[in-house]
Amino acid sequence: MIDFSYTVLILLIPLFMFLLIGLTSGKMKPALSGYIGTLAMSVVTLLSYYTAYQYFFNRPAGTEIFEKIVPFHTVWVHFTDTLYVDLGVLLDPISVMMLVVITTVSLMVHIYSIGYMHGEKGYSRFYAFLSLFSFSMLGLVVATNIFQMYMFWELVGVSSYLLISFYYEKPTAVSAGKKAFIVTRFADLGFLIGILILSYISGTFNFVELTDPQGALITQGTSLTFMGISALTWALTLIFMGGAGKSAMFPLHIWLPDAMEGPTPVSALIHAATMVVAGVYLVARLFPIYYFVVPDALTIVAYVGGFTSLFAAVIACTQTDIKRVLAFSTMSQIGYMMLALGVSGYGGEHGLGYMASMFHLFTHAMFKALLFLGAGAIIHAVHTNDMNHMGGLRKYLPITHITFLIATLTISGMPPFSAYFSKDEILVAAFEHDKFLFFIEYAVSGITAFYMFRLYFNVFWGKSTHYHHTPHESPLTMTVPLMILAVASMFTGFIPFNDLVTSNGAAFELHTDWSVAIPSVAIGLVGIAVAWIFYKKQSAIPDKLAVTFKYPYKWSFNKFYIDEVYLFVTKKIIFNRISAPVAWFDRHVVDASMNGISWVTNAISDQIKGLQSGQLQKYGFVFVSGVLILTFAFVYFLFN
């Protein structure tokens, strides 16, 4: 048996670095905080890679199914004899995979930020927050129970808020941080209620017990219902609500585009590769319950994912801020992953959707982190996010250009890049389960290729903009991570995920379905060709189409006014129609009642305060008067 007890260090090292950098930032040189933070993350990354090697490739001979291993745990809180909360580390295929994803991207961001954040006010604070986020995210994925996951889930939310609003002197950054915090808090309320219902029904928080296919929860289910719907269906739908908020699924997506106000490395770490996939990871972690007990909830997952992927892709076609295009692209790709889980079966080839979702999560982390870091290099060179003020940058940023092109080809599903393999398996799973969702994702494939090459041609080709100064390539601290992630984007598609990460831990055979793959590539090529015609050279076609399709273009550019709907509901209805009357009632009825009682009490006290004046003769007078009154009353009642 392999000893994995060292894995607790994967959590403790970033926690220690957060405390060290955070508490000594006033005394430590800023550059030093970046170097020691990066060194610590390098150690954590090596430990994660070693763990993955030991778990996947050094397991005992004859073992066909990857087992769940708990190398460390301690009981933290006892609720009842059977219901308690552990703090520990759980290793299984998806948690080990996520260790590799989180530490790889986090290390690249740490290295990249040495150059990108150089000279920024709050440099040490930035690295302290990066360490806190890494600790929180790592704790989330190795949680042994759903309550521990919820605690780290909230820590992820806090660290995300701190990083989004890092430029706290900038009003838009503060507003974006608050928006992300408030929206995800509403979603997390559903998550918490779902946890409470699930633990009440099952009598446990433990993931091993909850997801055991032979366990009582899955084999017996529950007869509890509410409003004609199974209590477990309510529980898992509410839990999915928490995941949808963290993963920016429609309609809880409004925080993600605004979160681009944070530093670009933060966008790469949190809003491209790690935090936003927490919802996907949550559904995958509880997948046996979803599949065996409440398949209706999986249908909700599939259709929310399918709609989100299409909705976000359409919006991305009209955005002009380079980071917002990538933000909506992230929404669309997360929708792909959710859809794959929703259409998946369990065990062997039936679990293709599950494997494809995790596969795409892995490949997406690499190419989307590369896209965001590439965008950071572009912004660093031209000092603007607006694509309309870019053009011809391939001559000035050769490394960024080549690496960005690799990422763009990858997300467009072009072979032999990694997303071609993972996206193809999602399409096959959708084709076998739901033809309607399959055709939606076919359309999304073409739209994705179009808007990504629209971005690529606008930035690196097109008409060269007159820049205030000549753009230049970023320093090695920024370009080396780009090159590493470009290599990962090209080759991670060849990882045999069907042998490593599956719905039941058992490997299965995987075959390319050319009837799905070839049309998918063809649709992607059509999207690239259209973008080539529209944007490679300056053309009047996009402007003419924007005029011809004035209203659809306007709706898409304004994100279908979902933000405005939220503002109308909150300000006009909740604040004005609900909160204002409640506030009036609180001030004029509740407060007035309390004030009236206190006024009456003070008035009476003022009138009778003479009874305790401290003068002995007054006390004697009152005493004698009282005795006489009682005596007369007694005599009166005695003789009448």
C-alpha cells in the first residue's frame, strides 16, 4: 500500500505561504514575496505530480478499479453519533486530476505574475491572495466530505472576491468584486440547503459513503417528498444551484464578465481554469447519486449546460473587450462540460459523457489559461483591452502570436490539438443521448471557431493601429509560461483519460466516431473561414451585417440585457416595492412602538421618582399611608 500521508503538505504549504507573506508583507521586499510564493507553489506542483504518478501508474498489480484513498483525516465536529464532519484528504481519479490542473495553472500564474505585476502597488498582497486561493481550491477538491467542501467553497469565494477587487481604488473593480460575491452567495445558499437536506436523508456527509453504488442511499433512495417531488431531487437540484453560481451558468452568470476587472493573471487562474470548474467538479463528485437516484436532476444539468454554451457563444461574437470575449468563451466551454455530465451514463462506455467532461476540463484548463495569459501579454504591450485599438501585433509579439494561435486552434477543435479529442467525445456522448443537445453543440463548435478567430485576426492581423509607443514582447517570466501551456495545449489530448478518469474508476475502450468528428472539424473550419473573410483584412462586411441585423446585434452586444433585468428586479421591485415598505414599517411602526414604550416609561418614572428621594420623613409618610390603606381595605372587606 502506497503511503500518501505527505499529501496534506499540498494544503499546508500554500496556507503557510499565505500567512507568511500576508503577515510580513510590510517588512519583506515585494520581489522576495513573489519569488518565495513561486518557489512554494513549485514544491506543491511537484508533490501533486508525484501523487498523480503514484496513484495512476504505481497502483498494486491486479487492481482494475481505482479506489478512493483517505490518507489523512481527523474528526472535527460531531453532530450525532453517526453524523459528523471530518477534515481530511480524499484521493480518487478526479481529485488527483484536479490537483494536477490547479497546481499547474497556479504555478504558471505565479511565474507570469513576477513580470506582469512588477512595480504594482500591493505586489506582496497579490501573492498572499494567490496562496490563499490555491489553498482554498486544493482543499475543495480533496475534501473527504461535502461539509468540508462547502467550507473551502466559501473560502474560494472570499479569495476570489479579494483578487477581483485587487485594484480597490478603482470603482469598477470594487463593484465587480461585490457583484461576484453577492451572486455567488445566493447560489451558495441553495448549496447549503441542499447539503442539509442530503445529510438529513443519508445520515452522513462522507463522500465515500454518499457515492457508494452499493450504499443505502443509492440502493434504497428515499420516499420523502415535497410538493410532489422527491426530497433528494430538491437536494441535488439545490446543490447544482451552488455549482451553477460558481461556474457562471445561466442565469447566475452575470458576475463573470465583470470579474475581468481583476488583474489578468487572476482571470487566468480563477475565471478560466480552476474556480469556474468547481461546479463541474461538484456534479462529478456526486455523480452516482445524480445518475442512480435522481436522473431528472441530470436532465436539468444537461439543458442548463447546453443553453449556457450557446447563449455565451452568441454574446462572445459581438464583444470588443478581449478579456470579455474570453470570459464568455469560458462560460460556453463550462456549458459543454455540464452538458457532458448531464448526458452521461455510469460505468464503462456508458459513462463516456463523464469521462469526456473531465477530459475537457483538463484540456480547457491548459488552453484557456494560455489564452488569458496571452491576452495579458497583449494588454501589457498596448495598454488597452479594446480589440478595436489593436491590429498587426504579430510583427511585434512573435512568441505571444504563435502561442495564442495554438490556443485558438485548440479551442476551435482543430486536430491534433487537445480540445479536438475532448470535445469530440462530448459530441459523441450527446449524440447517443439527446440529438437536440447534440445539434446545439455542433452549432456552438462553429460559433466558437468564428469568435475566437475574429479575436485572433483583429489582434494580430488586420490594419496596424498607430500605437503611442512601439509594442514589444513580454519578458521571459511571462513568455515561458505561455510556451509551456502551448505545449500542454498541443499534447494533453493524447492522455488516455478513458484509462484513468472514468465514472466508476474502471478503464474502457475508446474509439473515434468519424461520423461525428469529421463534420465537427468541418463546421469549425467554416467558422474560421468566415472569420478570415470578415477580419483578416479590413472589411466593411461586419459593419454592414451589424446594420442589417441591427436588433439581434444590439441584443447580443448588450448581453441580452440580463444585467438590466437583474437591476430592474433588484432596484425597482425588491428595493422599491419590498425593501422600502419594510424599511418604512421598521422605522414608523417597530421603532416608533419601542420609542413610545420608552417615552411612557420615562414619563411615569419622572412622576414617581420622588418616592425614592432619600428623605427619611417621606419614606415614613409613604410607609404609614400604605399601612393605613391596607388596614382600611382589610376592615372593609372583612365586614362587608
